[in-house]
Amino acid sequence: MKLMASLLIAVLMVSLLSAKAGAQNTVDSSTLDGKVLFGYQGWFRTPNDGSGVGWSHWSRGAAPSPETMTVDLYPDLSEFDPKDLCPIPGETIANKPAYLFSAFNKNVVMKHFEWMRQYGLDGVLVQRFLSDIPGSKAQGDGVLKNIIAAAERTGRTFAIEYDISGANSDSMAGTLQADWNYLVNDLHITSSSRYQRHKGKPVVSVWGMGLSDRSHPPSDTNAAIQLIRWFQTTGGAAYIGGTPAFWRSRTRDANPNPEWAEVYKAMDVVQPWNVGRYGDLAGVERWKGEQIVPDLALTTANNQLYMPVIFPGFSWHNLNAQSPQNQIPRLKGEFLWRQAVNARAAGVRLLKIAMYDEVNEGTAMFKAAPHRSDAPDQGFWLTLDADGAELPSDWYLRLAGEITKAFHRGVPLSPTMPAAPVKKD
């Protein structure tokens, strides 16, 4: 009897410790404070994924080849089951078939989220493209369901981020409102315990209003404010606005109309798009003083959260042949690290990293091929050794884990990038 009792106690202790560990590894979805979230495109498709789309976002309307490829950074696919991948016709790595993935495959998305859990990362803002509604709505829904399942299994958070690029100005608001109602009432996404909330409300982000070009409507500031207020009241959401980088001064990439100041003031969270606005460490330092510090001061005065975007580097040579290869070098991680250091030093409490899976523009943070020999032999590919670095494929996930840890604790980041950041588990 004593032996049985001892065994029972031991089993209960293990169960309690396991439950406690699981609870500690589950991200708090109730607040944006201290969060570091990634953008997640989820738009990659392959012919064997069941979507019926064929190759999408990997190439220009045909099977990927050195002439049609539209991505620069090659992902590390060594941990995936080959059955969940698709071979690239005519492309090889060391005489073996080269592969690509589809986010329509639930196992692929699950692996991406398992990495987030493994490295202690918070979750994603799921990109939902207005130009795909209603034509490709089923495709977006399929990926979204994969994300919900993965977030619930791994304890990460997720929220919708609409991209309004190319939207019709006359129908934009109605399309957004109808889709949000559909997601909430039909797909019940906000009923998930993993849906990101803030101050009791589910979070929704709308990216692209206020930019100076015509492909990002509306031009009418009253229409913009009405849309924000709809989400905050009828839509019952906390509103993140993906704004131009120069939203505060209304210069360069921002609409110069002074009435946009009231639009930005109506947002719960201001999220300026900083990708490509600086391209070296000197530019990162200038950005802190010229943009981050005054941006934060204004949003604080307006009782808003400020969510700057940082990025690891940039390259879209295959998408835009006129652009140089490795246009904004990653500098072995130093470029990303310095942006995060400056944001924390300025007092920023919330961060977005662009992006988790964006290989088209070379900003992806997930596992990438460490050496040129690990990518297809054919065509141009950006790999992690581009700057003379000898880095593991998970280097940027490790750095993101260190950055996330500092934001959770509200402490400064060391100006010196870790020589060997470690995995969380």
C-alpha cells in the first residue's frame, strides 16, 4: 500500500509540474503590453497542397525557375516531412530535389508555430488581403484555420491584420465590415482562447491607410475615421492602425493632408511601417532620435500604444530585377538587434517584427538556409552566409527569443548582440 501511495504521489507531482510548465509556456492573450508579434503572410501555395491554386507567390504565374522566381530567401526545410512539401521542377540541391512549402498544408503551419513555442515567441498578426475577398476567401480561410489550430496547440496568440493594398475605395469599408462580421460570427475566431485581446477587446489591425499613393484608400479622412470607429464600437475591437512610417509629420510616404492627424489619433495602437526606411546601422541610429522618440511621445500623450516595426534586412532581387541582391544586409543579425535595442531604450512596450515567413522581400525570420550550398543550385538565392557569416538556420528565431524576453520583462537589451543566444527549450 505504501509503495502504491508513493507511486501515486509521484505521478501527481509529475502531472502538476507538467501542467505548471505548460501554463508558463502559454502566452498571455489578454494584453498587448510587452508583446512582440510577427506578421505572417501565409500566402504561399503549391500544386499538391489541396488548394487547387497551383504555384502562388513563389513565382510569376508558372512553375518556379530562375526566370520566374519571386522569392530571394530560401527556407530551411530540413525538419519537414517531404510528403508535406512540393518539389521545384528542374531545381536541385546537390543533385537532390529542391522543395518549397505551402501554408495551406496544416502540418507546415504547425511546424512554424512549434518553432515559435520552442523559441519563446508570442505569436502572429495574420495577413488577410482585402484584394483576395471574396475571390480567394476560401484560401485565406483555410490558412486561417491552420493558424488557429496551431496557435491553440502551441499556446501562441494570433490576430487578424487586414492589408488594404489595391482595394476599391468605394467598397473598402463595406468589405472590411462584412468580413470582420463573418470571421467573428461564422468562423468564431475571437472565441478562441488564443485570439489576441487588449483591455477586454479582440484586436484587429488594418494596414495601409494614410499612405501617399492611390493604391491605399481611402483619401477621405472622414471615411477613415468612420471605419476606425466602426471597428471600435460595432465591431467591438481594439484597433491597430498600420500607418506610413512618417505618419506624424505627414511627409514622404504619408498623405500630407493635415486632417490625417485626427485619423491617427483615433487609433488604439499606431503601427508605422518602417521596412526599407533605413538601410544601415547609421540609419537605425538616426531613426531612433528622429522618429521613435517623438512618435512614442505623441502616442503616449494621446493615450495610445506605439508599435514600431523592425526587420532583419531586405532583398527582393528576384521580384524586382532592378534591385540589388541583398539590398539591405542583415549584418549577421546586428541590423535587427540594434533596432530592438533602440526601441526598448526609448521605452517602447510593444513591437512588430516583419515578417515571420516573408521570403519574397527577404525579411523572413523563420529558419533559413545557412549556406549557399543549402539552397537550390539554380538561380539567385539569399542565404544566411551572405555577409560572410557562419550562422545556424535558427539564428533569427534565437535573436527574436532574446528580444521577446526583454519586452516581456520590460528591461533594456544589451547593446552587444549575444554571441550565441540559446533556445528556450
